[in-house]
Amino acid sequence: MEKKGYLLLEDGTLYEGVLRGAQKDAAAELVFLTSVVGYMDTLTDPGYEGQIVVQTFPAIGNYGVIPLENASAPRLAGYVVRELCDEPSNFRCQGKLDDYLRDNGVTCLTDVDTRAISRRLRDNGVMKAAILCEKPEDIQAAIASLKVNAAKAFPKGCEEFIPAANEGKYSVALWDFGAKGSLQAELEARGCAVTCVPADATADMIAELQPDGVVITNGAGDPAECVNAVNELRELCHKRIPTMGIGLGHQLLALSQNGGTVKLPYGHRGGNQPVKDLRTGMNYITSQNHGYAVDNDNLPDNATLRFINCNDGTCEGLDYSDMPAFSVQFMPQISGGPLDTRFLFERFIALMGGNKECR
């Protein structure tokens, strides 16, 4: 028998649906995702740590559960979809998405108008929300409770140094604030021996590894709250190690060079985000997952705007003039998404002394 569930937004809007998955209360920041495919990639993305994700595409779970190589367990606080498929069809399917969500403790609400929810977030900005097992008798009291108890998004990567699993031409330190496994795989495929470094590492710890290059990864949360990481990154930049920043790493690199960041009204989330390369005039379709951006009006003095978002003109990438570093807001390596910008890995290899042209 179906069990009713409810989605309460902090502006007082209440949606009624059907509980699936873990069927427990969950409160967190509510965001929407515009990807059509790749829901397994979404569920295992560390960048959704502590968030409730609304899928705008109506039918989810059609091909069931297909575990991704190098993927982590789900990190999101809750999942909201229009329709959850109960009869998946795919030769690689290993189970139903409903069972997967339940086994991993993720609450899911279905049979709600996800596009209406997304429009509300688009028009009013992201807000806190709660998936509830019982209809609240006192809406204002429930809103007050969710504001206090909402999970907080924060960077979370590896907890200790993880030595490289293979030998390679280049030694790379992957500064992990919530990296997807596909990022390490892309580096290893290009001859890199990758050592994973925890988010609380110091510049000296990273320098002691004597890496040929450093990659600062994507992650969840507000970059301005990562004060220690920004200070350590500023010190690391003085050592002039070739550096590539991705997602949150892009924002942290800008902050370390006295730039600024801003919170976006509803963020960029999905595998269909268009960006423009201002140097070449080329447009690319990218995968993104972030609620903050580098402030166009407060760029670092030593940085040049390289990529912009075609929809809202926000900063999507920076080139640095006085150090071997560049950064992008989007994820060039995403599995289940566009691969238009993989050339950025070749550029990073070139910074470390590779033979390929630095684009």
C-alpha cells in the first residue's frame, strides 16, 4: 500500500506525494537538476552532499540500478521525482531504484509536480525544505523546525592520504573536496599516478609529495566557508606547482588570489549547461553542479576570464597570468554526461611538461 508523504518548502508551500526509498523525514537545501539521463551519476555525486534533489525530467529509474565504476554511495539527503519506474528494463540492470534508495537510506518522494517545484525555485531561489512522513498540523512550526534541522552542504572527500595505485609519467596530487571517481580515472588514463589528498591537508603536506601537478576537485557547500583551505591554497600557489581547479576547486583558487564568490539564485545543475570559450569563440555543453560562482565583478587581478555561461554570463573558467594554473566551474570528466571539454586534461598535462599543445 502506498504511503503518503509531503514536501514542505520554507515559504510555506506544501506538496503531497508518495513516499519511496527509506521513507523517513529529511530536511535540507532543495535544488533542482535538469539532466535527462544519468541519474545514477547524480545519486553518487559527492557534490550533492546534504541536499534534496528534484529531477525535472519526469520518468526516473527506467533502466534500474547500474552501478558505476569508482562511484561512492549516495550522499544526497533526499530525492524528489515525478515518476519512479517499478519495472526497469536494461540488460545491465541489477535492481530497482526504489530498493537502491531504501538500502542506502535515501528518502524519496514521488508523484509530485516536479516542474512546478522547479519553477518555484527558479523564480524565488533555492530554499530549505523537508520531506515529511506525516502532514504537518502546524505549518509555521514545521517551517521553523526545518530551518533549524536542515542538513548543511559541506565538502567531503577522502579522510586520509591515499597513495597512487599505479605508476605514471606524472605525479598528481588530487586535493579531494568531494571528487567523483571518474576524475581520477581520466588522469590515470593520461599517464598520471594520482595520490588522493584530504581536504584538511596543508600546503607543506602536498609539497612534500613533490607532485608534478595538483588538481583541486569539485565539492559541496559555500567556498567562502573553506577558510583554512583557501589559506593553504594561497601558500601552495607560491610554490608554483602546475594547478587545475574544477568546480569548488575553481572557486577556492579564485578566493586564494583575492577574488570573490557569489551565491547564485538557483545554481547550475545538470548535464546541459552551455559555456563559451572567450579565447576561441567555441561553445561547449557541460555538466555542472554548483550553487556558487566566482564573482565577475571581483575577479582576481592576476586572472583572465576564459569561459562564461551562455545563459547568465557568469564566470565558468579563469586563466592565471603569473602562475601555472587555470580553473573551470564545470566538470570535464563527467560520466553519463557531455565530454566536450576533455581537452582540458591535455592542457593540464601540458602545464606539467607534456608534449601536447596547451589549448
